[in-house]
Amino acid sequence: MKENRLLNFYNHFEEIFLVTIFAVLVADIFLQVIMRYVFNNSLYWSEELGRFLFEWLTWIGISLGAKRGEHIKITMLVDKFSYKKAQVINIISSIIVIGICAVTIYYGIYMSIFWAGSKFICLQISLAWGYIAIPIGCSLMALRSLGYIWESIKNFKAGEPEEGRDM
């Protein structure tokens, strides 16, 4: 029960974090448009802030997409298999996702270290703060994939659910 509360807290925190980043990103872009076209002036830091926020929104958003099952899946093939075989395929696909995440985490850490000495020109913060979103987002995605493996194992052991019962 404690695990569910922790997971629910994290899910809620993740959604609030992403909505906040998105709201700030929209406000930044809106302000920049107003400054350019109404006041005929430009905010020199707006583009960098937008890029920084977009990086975080994208990489943390992959975890939320995984939670909601909104990533691309090819279910046409899986739907042709029995319930237990489909669970095995789900496990294999989750292992592949974890492998891809591991490679991306490695290179994301490398990029963060590589760019640690460079700064955004206007914001004057290290570029590493933008790149660190890559390994963080992929780590969260890998954790979600581990959860899917666990669920698929439980579903495999339990067998096909009865009609009308949620999986």
C-alpha cells in the first residue's frame, strides 16, 4: 500500500512539474511574440529559456507518455497471440526499451559532462542543466518499463482475465 502511495505521489508530482514547465514555456513564447510584434523589440533570453524548458518538457514527458501508454506500439501483431504469449512479448519489448534507455542515459550523461563548462549565453547557466534532462527522463522511462515487466509477469502467472474484468 505504501508503494502505491509513493507511486501516486510521484505520478501527481510529474504531472504538476510538466504542466508547470509547459505553462512557463507558453508564457515565454507568448511574451516574446508580444515583444516582437507589438513593441518591435526582442527579449534576448527568451529563445534560450524556451529551448531549456522544451528539453525538460520533452525528456521528462517520455515517462508520462509511458505511464499513460501513449507511446507508439504495434499491437496488430501482439493481438494475434494468446494472452500469455502477448505478456511475454510485452516483457521482451520492455527489455528492449530499457536497453535503449540505458544507451541514451549513457550518452546523456556524457553530453552533460561534455557541456558542463559551457553556458547559455543569455541565461548564464551551464548547458549541462539542459542535457541532464536526457538521463533523468530515460531513467524514469526505464523505471516505468520495469514496472510493466512486473505487471506482465503477474498477468502471465494469473492467466487470461475474465470478460469484463480490467487487466
